[in-house]
Amino acid sequence: MDYILEMRNISKDFPGIRALNRVNLYIKPGEVHVLVGENGAGKSTLMKILTGVYSKDEGEIIFKGEKIDIKNPKEAQNIGISIIYQELNLVPQLSIAENIFLGREPLNGNGLIDWKNMYKNTEELLKRLNLNLDPRVKVKNLGIAQQQMIEIAKALSFKSELIIMDEPTSALAEKEIEQLFKVINQLKNSGVSIIYISHRLEEIKKIGDRLTVLRDGTYIGTYEVNSLNLDKIIQLMVGRKIEEKFPKEIATISEKVLEVKNINRGGILKNISFCLRKGEVLGLFGLMGAGRTELARAIFGADPIDSGEIYINGVKVNINSPLEAIKHGIGLLPEDRKMQGLIQIMSITSNITLPSLNNFIKRFFINKKLEKCTTAEYIKKLNIKTPSPLREVRYLSGGNQQKVVLAKWLCANVQVLIFDEPTRGIDVGAKVEIYKLINQLVREGKAVLLISSELPEILGMSDRILVMHEGEITGELLRQDASEEKILAYAMGRLKKVG
């Protein structure tokens, strides 16, 4: 058998848009096959067709030599195809064993759950992944990396021969990524095929055997990973050369717009003090658990602080809720834009105008004409790709969803924008667009706090850099003085700023 999976000439239409146009994908047994493309290229749609979430309009799927028509995800799992999504699909309150065998619990002769057998089967699955975990432990007590391994164990429990991994490293630290790659190689060596979707191109060279490129819903080609360099992969993905990964522009930096003094919160944030100026991109870096997102949420009023002061334009303010933060001109683009930044079942228009809805109300009714014109303005300004402003945001790519979150804060006329992992899970072309928008914002005099776990992004786009370690700011560096080595030394607590 040359291929375990053949997807031939797959096409899919949604209202007003052709998502896939005669796309091909061929997977060999026991290979790691990387699937790449910009956001909106059709990767997710193709995988949803493969796993029975969507039906195809044209084409055929052949799995293990037999033509198949998968009608739902359960059917896909039953024949040996599993998918591990970026947002993990586990029940935190249940144990590892209960999550792995949820809905398929082994029963004893009396029709009751055979706990002994279930724990034994779970132990065997965990052992296969070199995981020393108690099957009785609740998933909520595990870290993200361990939870991901539980998802892989669940896939193996279905005797899956093809596992799809969607952005598996997006929330992992470097050591956890290394462990994941070891597990992937183990699976590959045991004959399991992996479809690996990632925007972190440097990973592709480490883990991939072959690579398929999609662009705008069409099939560009399949290549041996070792035959391509990263620049060529990017060119194939976007159809053009990207000359500059970080197109940083230096804007005029003027007076303080935000000042934070001695913020403390429950041992998570410890005496945090810094200022942010108009026209400045202030980078904030830290390893996982350093407190970066917690700081963003505290400034935005999403989490209460125990002590400390916040000043806007030199005036002390009390921010006890996001509503108060918005009134004082602060907007947050959260790390989890899908769950916290947008209302997925609402339209682009409704999401953009929601924080400033009062500006559109006239005599108790929403001025639909003004709302429509305003939305059209931001769609054009931010180059949001959509067939209609009335389209639900859940149908947009990650990069375009991020633009909608930004549009809603621009519409609310905020002066301070906190970007928390703004390019996580979006492709290289969309990343550059986000960077250019950041340039545009600071040119207009807005202030940007850029939180990122990607060091090149922090170094490439920041005017000044703060580094956190265990809830404290341990380092502050000007752009010209910063290096990866210095930043990491502060992030690991090996260096600490004086004063």
C-alpha cells in the first residue's frame, strides 16, 4: 500500500465562497506529513471533511485502499482516523481514564463500569507514551502538555492509524515540544501516520517527512521537507516573497499614557511597575507561568488586584472591570481570541460595534446605516477578508478574527492596546499584516503593549522590552541593547534588574 490516505480533487463551497477547489492530499503509512498554508487556505476545511464534520461537494476519499464517505467524527474514529484540535477536547472534572474512554467505558458482567479493566487499559496507553501518570488523576490537575498527551492516548485507544494534530505546540514550552516530538517519532516508528498542521515553520524541518501546501483553497504541491528551505516554503504558501519578517517602523514616542505602580495580586503579580508612552511598542516577554497574561487581565480589569495604582495620562484611575478599562481607553486583544475576544455566533458587524454600541443608538434604536458604514470602513482599513460584514466570525480564519478584535477596539477609540499573543496560530503572511497594523497604530499615536512568547517577534517589533519571571519584572531593555541571550537570562531569573 503506497498511501494510507488519498484525498482526490476535494471541493467544498460555502455561501458566497469556494473554500476548497480540487484539492489533493496523499499520506504514506508511518510518515509525518505537514500541511501548511496561510489562514483561510483551506487546511481546517479539508481536515473537517476528512473527519466527517463537513461533507465534500466533489472528489473522493480512499483510506487503506477502500473508498469511504465519512458522515460524522464518530465514524472517522471508528475506522481509525482521529484529530487533536488546538483547543483540547477534554473534560477537566473527569479522570484521565474517564476522558480516554468517555462513552466507551468497559462493562463487567453486571452491566456496570469495569473500573479495574479501564484503569489497566489506561495504564497501558500511558506506558506506550512513556507517561508516568495515575489514571485516576483529574485532567484539571494536569498541565497543557500532559493534557495533550492524554488526547494522543485517547486517539491510540481507538487504534487510530492516522492522527491529525492541529497546531499541537502553540501552548507548549520548549522542553514540552521536545517531548511531543519524541512521542510523534515513536508513533511514526510504530506505523502510525501523522498529519501535522503548524504555522511554526522552524518545526517543520525538525519533525516533517513530506509537506503539502495549500493556497486560497487550491492545491499547490507536495514536497520532501528536506528539499525546501524556509523562505521557499513561505513563498509557496503566500505566492510572493516576504522580504521582511518584522517590518518594524520607528514612530515618534511622546508622553506617558499608561503608568502602573506596584501592582500586586495574590502572589501571581509582585510589585509590578512600568510605564507605556504614546507611539511606543512595549514588548513583554516571559516563560510559561511568568504572569504575563495575568498582568494584562489585571490592567484590563478582568481580574482584581490586591494593591497598586494605575494612571492614565497622569491621572490615577480605578479599573475594577473591563467596562471601566474601555471607558479609560484601554483595549485587550486576549490570548484566546475565540473564547474571550469575540462572540463566535455573531456577525463581524455586531462584534466590531459591541463595545461602543451607545455611539450607534439613536432614539432607542441602533442606527443601522451608521453601523454598516463604520464596519465597512474597518473591513477596508484592516483588510478583513470576508464575503459580507454580516458573516458570523466563526467562519473567518484566525488572522481575520484577530483583525475583527482589533477593529472593535479602534471603533471604541481606545488609546492603549494590549496584544496578548497576537500572532499565535496564524500564518506568516497574516503575521506580517498584524505587524504592519501595529506600525500604523503607533504612527497614529496609540500605545501598544505586545505580549509574546516568541522571542524573534519581541525583538523584531518592540521599542523597549520588559521581561517577567515568577510574577516580577526582572529586566528592562531598550531595543538596541536586547538580545535573545539577555532576555532569556532575565526570563529564567539568572539576571535581575537593579532598582
